[in-house]
Amino acid sequence: MTQQQNTNTDFEVRSLDAMCVNESKLEHKWYHNIKYIIVGILFGIIFVKAEIVSWFRIQEMFRLQSFHMYGVIGSAIAVGLTSVLIIKKFKIKTIYGEAITFSPKTFNKGQIYGGLLFGFGWAITGACPGPLFAQIGTGATVIIITLLSAIAGTWLYGLLREKLPH
């Protein structure tokens, strides 16, 4: 790493560095991605059956009326934490033999603003960005507005990113 990267003052260099660390160098044919579609569909079915995509469950969570979603989120955190610890401890590699690395993260106040904006949007719409397609798939077509808003917000962030606090 260069001295410029170590000072943590160059946001672009750090973010590009962090993004490229775990990028696979392997080339695959298009049909290798079918497995991701299948896993995505199965994941969506599980989300629907577990009521994770239910607008009512999400509203219950934000009104502190039910433990259901907190249990789901807590379980996901526990599984993720355990998985990262196992990957680090045993130096597990990808199925293609590539190393998995974790980059250190630095805190900035923009994360607070972004987290609040994300949480407010989630509470107002009753939709986390992850299961939007599963919600649409259940027939809640009004969620298309939330999907379009998420895309517009992502585009706006990309446009204003350099002017935002960090």
C-alpha cells in the first residue's frame, strides 16, 4: 500500500482497493449464473414463508409490537458473525481456491445519516431493499414504487457521493 492509502484521506483509492480485494479473477460462461437465479428464487420463497417480506411484520417491528423480525435479524447476525469467524480462523477459500479476505472498515458520520435514511425508508414503506422482488412476486405490486425509489436513490447517491460528508 502507498502512504496515500494508509492516511485514509483518499476516499476513492480506499473504496476501490476494498472493492477489488475479493473480486474473482475467473471467467465463466453466462450459464454459470443460473445457479444464482435458482438460489435467489429459493431464498425468496423462504422469505415469503417466514413472513420476512410481510409489510405487517415489518410495521410490527418498528412499532415494537412483535419480536418476530428482531429474532430473524438477530439470527442472521449470529450466523454471519459465526461464518466470518470460521472463515478467518480456518483460512477458508472459495470453491475455486481463491483466498477470502476482509478489509478493515473506517467509521464516518455519513454512515449515521445513511443508516437513519435507510431505516426511515424501511419503516415508511414496510420494505427492506433485499426482499423487494419477493414482495412484488407475492402480488404486492405497489412495491414497484419502492423499487423505483430505491433505484432513484442509488442513482442520486452516485451523483452526489463526492459532495456528501465522509
